[in-house]
Amino acid sequence: MLDQLPPSIREQLDVLLPQLVEGGVNIVIAIVILVLGLWFAGRCRTWTMRALGRWPAMDEMLLNFFGTVVRYLVLTFTILAVLAKFGVQTASLIAVLGAAGLAVGLALQGTLSNVAAGVMLLIFRPFRAGHYVEAGGVAGMVKALTLFTTELATPDNVQIVVPNSEVWGKPITNYSYHPTRRVDITFGISYGDDIGKAMQIIREALDADARCLKEPEAFIGVISLGDSSVDIVTRVWVMNADYWPVYFDLMRGVKERFDEGGITIPFPVRTIYNAADQARRRV
């Protein structure tokens, strides 16, 4: 059938058919490379996270970070291999991408600062997922840390997303870093009450609560003489997770023990004088 075609057309087909076959084969190979590259990138991420997860010091945020980096590296090589099958000069492409990356980097300095801050946070790890921190002017439990943002959740479960540059550029207060914390509570008693008895009642309340640690030893002492009360400060060490339960229970428990022991907690009293009545009294 091809023999019936004019010689000029046959010559063109003889040239085009090998090119079409070669192009079709390259397309099929490129698709195979792309599919395998996508699959292999996901597997490399899983393998990386599994291997690094065996280290006790490696937390979830670092696992996700390194796994994502490995995945994108594999995807980058995959895309370069696919472009090479289509005859694209990858060396020149890399140079063009480098120049474009420089231009984009200058235009996105704020975004890149978030990336740099995210890397610093992942390396130095001032907090981990599950820690309650105050960072970037907000407070909450750390849910996730990405290259761009840090996700927090407030105690009432409101999501807060903070740019990493804000987190890294300001002081970070981590309330969950140490295993123990000190509970500080100040109780005010009347000037006519027995200070020693009040301190003994507080001591009994601390001894009755098993969550209050024996070491370091709790401190109870008069911290100030207020306008209407003698202020007794109580400082006791507890496990981090017991901080708020112990705080609330001590506030209630000591108040109830004060009532049973006849210790009164004074409240401010304001006396209002009527100017007209005072004038009449002078007359």
C-alpha cells in the first residue's frame, strides 16, 4: 500500500515513521518513569520516616520534615529524567531554574524567611508536638510544624496558625518542656488570725495530696503584709500534667480547711461618707 504512494511522500514517511516511533517510545518511557518516580518518592518518604523513627530523640515533626525533603528530592530527579526523555537539555534548564529561583527568592523574602525559621525550629526543637507554648504572641498546644507555619490549638480548641518567622523571631515560652512545674498560690488571712495555725493547715493540705512532690520540698511563708490581709505564699512542685488540677484542688481544699479551722480570708471593705452628713455633724 505504501508502494502506491508517490516517491516524495514515501521518502517523508521513511523519515517521519522512525521519529514517530521513537517519540512514542519516549512518551511511554517518560510515563513509566513518572509513575515509578511518584511511587518511589512516596516509598522513600515512608522508608526515611521508618528508619529515623527508630531513634528515641526523633520526634514526629522532624520525621515529617525529613520525609518530605526526601520525597521532593526524588520527585525533582524524576522530573529531570522525564524532561531528558523529551530531549530537553537539563543542564541549561537547571541554570534557568536557578536564575528564576533567585528572582523568585528576592520577591518572596518573607516566605523564605518563614522557611528558614521553620528549618531552625526543626533543628533546635524548642518545642515538640503536644507541648503547650507561648510563641509569636499567642499561646496554645503545638499541633504541627511545617516549613512555613506553626499550628497551635488553644485550650478551647481554636486553631491558630502562626508564621514561623514570628515564632522564631520572638521569645518562646514552653510550659511543657520540663517534667515538673512549681505551683505558686497566695492565701490571705486576717491580721487577727494565727499565722502559724494557717501555715499548718496549708501544710496538711499539701501532705494530703499525693500529687504534691516531696522533693523539692514545698515552701510556705509570709510574703507580704497587705492593706487588709497577711499574705502567705505556697510553693509546691508537681508533675507537669498535674499543674492545673493541683492548683484548683488546693485553692478549694485550703479554703475549706480554713473554714473548719476558724481562719478567715478577709475581703476589702470600703466606707463611704456623706459630705452633707459630716457638715451637719460639725455644726
